[in-house]
Amino acid sequence: MGAILDLVEKMRTPMGMVVTIVVIAAAVFFVRWVFSDDDKK
């Protein structure tokens, strides 16, 4: 639980917000790539 609270505190900093947005965007693109790859087969 302490580790989650540490991550939330880091996300509140400006750099933490940027990193969070980049990680979420990368995850979205990865999921889209995986599902579009399955649809083409």
C-alpha cells in the first residue's frame, strides 16, 4: 500500500504527470496494435 501512495505522490508533480500520460498513451497504442494485428489474420 505504501508503494502505491508513493507513486500517487510522484504523479502529482509536473514531471510525474508527463510520465503518466506517456505510459498511458503507450499502453493504448500497444493494445490497439495487438488487436488490429489479430483482425488482419
